[in-house]
Amino acid sequence: MTNSSKPVELISAETLALGERMRRATLGDAHVDRSLKKAKEDTFLQPLQETVMGLAWGAVWGRPGLDVKSRSLVTVSILIALGRTTELAVHINGALNNGWTKEELQEILIHSSAYCGWPAALEASRVAKEVLDQRAA
């Protein structure tokens, strides 16, 4: 913040737009619309939503160095390691949207057990099963 009450613009409109496109392509319109609606209704949440969209989805996911399927692999792996199951469910769904197969998901979960531990892999497997079941319904 500057001395005035207006926040400094840190994220360009172009980066924010790229972030929204990347986020919608990965997580789907329904998820993004829900998040944006909640943010629009709550001035406390809105700056964080804009920051996530611009920085995480625009400036990071929008970089050319990795394809979105690889970015999903990295993101899901990190979320498994951190035990962040709510975001893990969102990003497993996104990984499936980005071209992961059920079999690849199983391999990621098995592989994560060696590096994150059995409890993390088992919890992630429960989350993944819920996502798969919801998508099948």
C-alpha cells in the first residue's frame, strides 16, 4: 500500500488474464466461477484470489518451460508431500483435465509413498479415489 488507500497494481492485466485462462483450462469454469463469485462477494477474499490468479496461474503456470501436464505432476506431488488434501483434490481433478490417466495417477501415488511416506500416500489415495468417483458419477 502507498500512503493513499488505493493498493499498488502489482499484477498486469495481461498476466491476470493469462492466469484466468490457465486456471480455467486446468480447474474448469465451474471451479473458477465459484472462486471468483465468492471473492467478488467478499472484499477480504478478493485480493488473494486476484493474487493467486495473477501470480500462481499467470506468472508461474503461464511460463513456457513446462507443459501443463508436467506442472500438474509437480503441483500434485508437492500437495501430497505437504498433506494439503483440499487443494490436492482440486489439483487431481485439474491433472485429469490436463491429460493424466487413472493409471498415471496411481503411479504418482505409489511413487509418492517412497518419498513422502505411507500415511501421505494413503491419504492422497483416498482423496484421489473421491475425485475419480465424483468424475464417474
